[in-house]
Amino acid sequence: MNGDIKTTAAKLRKRKRNFKIACVLLVILIILIVAVYAAVSFIYNGYYFSITLDKNLYLKNKVVIYDDPKYKVYRSVMQVESLDFFDNISEKWLPDSLDNAGGSHNGESYLAYTFFIENMGDDVVDYYDELIIDDVVKNVDEAIRFKVYYDGKDKLYAKKSIDGTPEKGTIAFKDENTVLRQKVTNFAPGEIHRYTVVMWVEGNDLECTNNILGGELKVHYDFKSYHKEGRK
């Protein structure tokens, strides 16, 4: 009889121990899920596209970026209004007037943003700009298209196709994380350059499949100073 009682007590202690371990593991799992969710929320924070300006371009050269010609103040970062959902579309569906607006002018299933960079200083400036992919979920970049207007002239960018060649009618990404990189020289005092960036999921891309459903992309357009020989 005493042996049975001891056996039952041992089983109860073991069950309690296992239950405590299970509770601890569950708490740890919940904490990890919350942490991951918080991290993702911090990464995206409602914005998937931003423009950043090297502070030295402003502090040393008085170069500014803005999307409203009436509001030319220094900002190191401009956050772009995004869309809650991107359905796949064709480039042919895009309107012709994409470069005629200012600021955010998104349409159904495409992001469009127009902004300006101006030399408000007294010296000629050189800079370069880069369109960078910061983060990708579910390889959605395989089917993304970027149409970038620079002073009214547009170029279309896409990631290389499966066989390693540029997608038809596009310029291949410079590398895995860089869509484009451009050097701009002799940016004179009072000069203004106009940029429009359009982003969408191209439905005619062979990589536009159900596998990228729910995918997300975070990108930024970076403007940095650089030095030519003989010029600081």
C-alpha cells in the first residue's frame, strides 16, 4: 500500500514538473512571437519606401530634398505613403501622367512618388544616388518593377530573370540589393533635379506566381556626397 502511495506521489511530482516546464516553454514561445512581431512592425512601421539625404550634403553644401516646392526645408528622411495591398498589374495599365504630380500620387496597385533635390548653396556639388532594397519577404522582388524618372526621362528596372538575363525591356538591378546607382556631377547653385519613382508587381513576369503572395518589400532612395579629384 505504501509503495502504491509513493509511486502515485512520484507521478504527481513528475506531472507537475512537466507542467511547469511546458508553461515556461509556452511563455518563452509567446515572448519570441511578440518580439518577432515587434521587430517586423519596427522595420516596416507603415512605410515601405523612404528617401534619405546625407546630412553632409546639407551642412556643407546646402542641398535639400522636398516634395513640395513651397516647403523647402532640410529633412534627412522623407517617408512615403504606401499601399495596404499590391495586386499584380501590367506596365501598360499605368497612366501617362506619372511624372506630372508632386509627393505621393499612388494608384490602384502601384506606388508613385515625386520629389526634388535642389542646390541652395553657393558651390557646385557632386553627389550620387542609390535605390536600395533593405528587406524582402517571400522573394517578391523577383517580380517587382521600378520605373524611375530623372528630369523627365524614365528608365525601367527589374531583377534578372531565372536564366540570368535582364527582363525584356528593363535594366537589370545593379546587384542583389541595389536597383540603381547614379553619379550626378556639376550640380550648380540654384539647380533642381526632379525624380519620380513608380513601383509595382509586374503580372507578366514569369516569377509573378502564388509563391510571392503576401510578400513585402522595403526600399529607400539614398542621396550621398562624393568627392572628385581636386574637389572637396
